[in-house]
Amino acid sequence: MPYDIYGNCLTKEDGENGKNFYDGYGVFDAVKKYRKYNKPLYSNLLRSEHIPFNIFIPLDKDRNYCKNVIGDIVKSNIISIDKIEIEYAPKPKEKYLNDNTSFDAYIEYTNFDGTKGMIGIEVKYTEKDYKLQSNSKQEKDINDKNSLYFSVTNNCGLYKANAIEVLPTDKFRQVWRNHILGESILLVDSNKFQHFTSLTLFPADNSHFIKTSKEYIDLLTNNDNKFFALTYEDFFALLSKHCPDSSYKKWLDYLTTRYIVTNN
């Protein structure tokens, strides 16, 4: 019988044994170091919490491989990957957005000209809009025109004049918050970082994010490496293009088989 209400979860035992994660590159060790058993992360097969571990922990083991892939995405001559982290938020949070916004995955890199950049990555799978919780700090900040959400939005120069009317809505709010988190780092740490790119990864069949991403891009004054919406299919093609050896080919086969739905 399928486990859980919709049959999309592993048993607690299988979750605790790492069955939701790739068996290699220290992926499950990274998960256990991050947090103890948590059902959405360890056992839910259709939510996205586990996916950044399966993708970015292996890439951290070969930063030259990662450099080649990321260089293709941002169309820049990257000479090194300097940091890769899962569930990253800059600290102290009061200097940035003063909330709990974090990147699903976060990459720092150095360009050929010596400038440094960041990529903040949001990973989606079956998710769509996120509703705003009543009486939450986020709701308070969304309704406070003096909050850091609005000061960063106004100061970063990313958005068209009327964008602020729709950015806080359910459709755009999470994409907006992740993007301005990165922009807040640029504003606060301008002596260290010169570039930030917000990247959203999702399956091609997630029509919600295809539509939302196109509409979000229309809210930007320009999109010079500012925001990329990338499907798993296109991202995995880049991973395949730069794949260094048979061990990573096995990992890529796992990702493709698991996360790409085919009609066969």
C-alpha cells in the first residue's frame, strides 16, 4: 500500500536511512549535518527540499566541473568557485532583509577580471504559489513600506516603477524576496561582491514557474545576468556537456531518471 496520504513519502525508517538522496559524494552526510530527521526533507519525494543536496553537494566535490557549468549559465569567464552552501542566508540578518529568507543553494565565484559574484538558487519541483501566513513577520514587513523589503527594492535599481505593486503578491513574493536578498548583499558588501544572479530551477512541466518567470522578467528594468529561469532539462544538459567522468555520468543518470518525467 502506498505510504502516507498521497503515497509520496518514504517511511520514517527509509527516510532515516537516506533513501531520498543520492548514494555518493557525501550527499546524505551533508543532510545529516544540516539537520536531524525532518519528514519534508528526509521522506517527501515530491517536495523540493531534498533536491539541492542531490544536485549541489556533488558539484561541490568537483569545483572545476561546477565552474564550467555555472560559467555557461551566467555567460562569464569564471576562474574559480569559492563557496557552495545549501540553505544559505547572510548574517547578521538585520543587515540584509531582517527575516528568514534563504537561498536553497548559494554559490560564490571569481571572474577572470578579479571581480566576485554570487548566485542565489531557488529549487522548485511540484510547488506553485506560496500563501502569506496571517500575523507573520513576513506579512508585517510586506505591509510596512519602511521595511527592508522596500528600501532594498528601491535602492537596487532592478525594477520598473510599477513593479512594487505586484511583487508582494503570492505569485511573485518568493522570487522577489530571494532576489532582493542577493541585492541586499551587494548593497551591504559592495567592497566584496560586484555581481549577483538569481536562478530558479524547475521542471519543464511546472507550467506555473514558466509563466511566473516570464512575467517576473518583465518587471525588471533589464535582465543583464540578473535573473535566470532554468528548467531541469536544460540544466542537466549543461551538466552532461561538461561531465568529467563516468562517476558523474552515473550521478547525472540518477538525476535524469528521478526528476525528469517522460511519456515512455
